[in-house]
Amino acid sequence: MILTSDAATIMRELDVIHPAAKLIVMACQQQEAEMGDATNMVIVLAGELLKKAEELLRMGLKTSDIVQGYEKAQSFALRTIEGKLPRINALMSSTDGFLQSSK
């Protein structure tokens, strides 16, 4: 028996069969490997995407249309983030300079 509130540990211990649940577990494992944190965010985001997809299916949309919409949203989000990177990098550089000068 394991007693923990760590989402990554909980997801590691689950024995899932459902394909969508397996994808969420794999996404959590990847997040844990890459960042070491924020697995809860992965679970919540995936759950919300699945919940919205279910609503769209009940409204009569086809699965392919929902996937296409999510892919368009992903492209938009990545373009938006990439557009902000120069500003973020500049802020990080100025913060690094400030931190180094304060030492």
C-alpha cells in the first residue's frame, strides 16, 4: 500500500487498460521525465480536453472534426508562444543580470 499525494507516483502505480487512460499515464510519465513536476496539470488538462470532446460528440460532431479542431488549437498556441519567446528571453536575461549583480 502506498500513501501519497504525488500524482506522478499515483500514475506510476496504476494498472490501466483503457486506451485514453494509458495516454494520460504516458503523458504524465513524459512530463515527470522532462520537467520533474506539473504532472497534476497534465492530468487536469487531459481530463478537460476529454470532457469537452465528449460534449462535442454528444452535439453530433465527428471525431475527426474534434481532432482537427484540437490540432488547430495546438498550432495556434505554439505560434503564440513562439511569438512571445523573444520577449520572455529578454526578460530572463535582464533578470539573470540583476541576480548576478546582486551577488
